[in-house]
Amino acid sequence: MSFFRSFFGICRGPYIIRDLQKHSWARVIVHLLLLCLLCSVIIGIGNYLLLNYRWRAAYADFIEIYGPRLNVSQNGFIPARSPDVSRRQELPYNTLLIYVSPSGPEVYPDITLRDRNLIVLWGRGCLAMFIRNGDLWSVVRYNPDGSADWPEDTLDFEEMKAELDKLAQLPASDKWQFPEQYKQGISVRQLFFSFRFSYALIMAGSYFLLSLGMVLLVTFFFTSVFKLFSFNRAKMLPFGILWKTALYVAFPVLLVVSFFPALQLPGTGYYTNLFLFGWAGYIFYVLRYLVMTAGEDGDEVSEGKNE
């Protein structure tokens, strides 16, 4: 059964679940990866379009604060206006842009940083993005040599602030490397396009990993606990079949909750909680259906293989 047939089937109710249980594990994992990819693309496109809608005022403010163009040299990106003055700017989606001049950074009070969704640090020693997900932060750092350091661990607020202060204090580098097309400078329009695209790509990648890990962990934990405490009542559903059921039940729920970060709806910060509540309600509805219709096919449920 194809991905879209499986997806739309489980969205219409539990009636297709016995057919889905017969899928091989390879097909189940491929379907899960495709779903997470679809949701991440929706989130990326949503954030890109929302920033496009909201960026107009920020675009005008950026020109007023930093000038219409950035000069590019071995010393990095340098604003055309007042390059020796450190300053900051509000950007769409509760984002803060911090420019650090060679004279050193400003003091950043907690109230200015704590509830940001994104902090962009524009320094002479690096460029960095601090991305908040709930109470934790991830840091993506771009170095003068053109390499990038992707997040390995998440940070709490105090750790994030310490990392931001450390990166802001990095000495200016005179070894920045840029693609040839940027050697003559970069317009503010180009800069905002690059920022929007990079941000949308990072959001899509982050939610892909988050959704994949969340679905696998939650469904495996539920399956283990259910089998442990259901005793004889769970004999009709072997562990593998029950886990497949839990995974497919997550499909419509994951798609729905993905629209919260895609459209920046209220409750985006509770993405995981929204998934858990929706999935829990649907899984017990599906299990009730399986119990009430048990034996109708005249066959015992067993580990399935490819159709």
C-alpha cells in the first residue's frame, strides 16, 4: 500500500488499520520518514512565507540602522553605516539581531534575550543563530573559514547566554572567506532573502528530527508499557503489530500539529504536548475498535510482511 493511500486511510478512521499492520517494517519506516519530511516541508514553507509577509517593516528599519548595503571583505560583513557602533534590531517572529563592532558588544540583559524565538549574532569573529525550542536552545555557528558548527547539545537559558557572550567576545578575524559573487558587497534585499531561506531550512530540519524522534520514542514507550500491564488482553496484538499500529495512528496527529509551527499559531511552544494529547486520544479509539472487531476476519493477527 502506498504512502498516500496509507496516510489518507488512517486519517479517515481505524477501518484500514488491519491492512496497515501487515506492512513490513521497511515500509513502515519509509512511510514515517516521508511523513516527517512532508511535515518539515510544510513548516519550512510556512515560516518562509510568514517572514516574507512580516519583513517589510524590518527591511526598512535595517536600511535605516545599517545602511542599504553591506561591504564584504576579509574582515567580514561590515555595515555601510556606522560600522564601529554595536547595536541591535528587532526582526520578525520575535527575533533579535545583534551587531557586534570591533569595539566590543553591548550588555544584553536577560529580559531582552529570554523569550526570543531566534537570536542572530553578527560579529567579526563569527555569525551565529540561537534557536529556541521551548525552554532549550540550539546554536548554529558560521565561522570565517566558511565552515559551520551544527548543534550537538541543547542549552538552557543560562548556558545559551554564556555561549552568546563568549561568541560576542571573539576577536575580529581578517580571514573571512566568501563566494565570488559577494566580493563586491551584498544588498539588503539579498541579505534578507538569505536569512529567510536559511531560517526556514533550519526550522524544517529541526522539526524533522524532533518529530521523528518524538514519534519513535512515544510509540515505543507506549507499546512497551501497554504490553507489560495488559497481560492476556494484549495477546491478540504482538509487540511489533502494536507498535506499527501506534506509529500509523501518529500520522494524522503529527500533520495537524505541524500547522502550529508552520503558521505560528498560539500553542506552538507546546508542540510536543499537543501531539501527545491528540495521539493518546486517537490510539485508544483505534485500540477500542480493534478489540470490538476482533475475530471478525477469522484470522489471528500476526507479524505481517509486504503485501
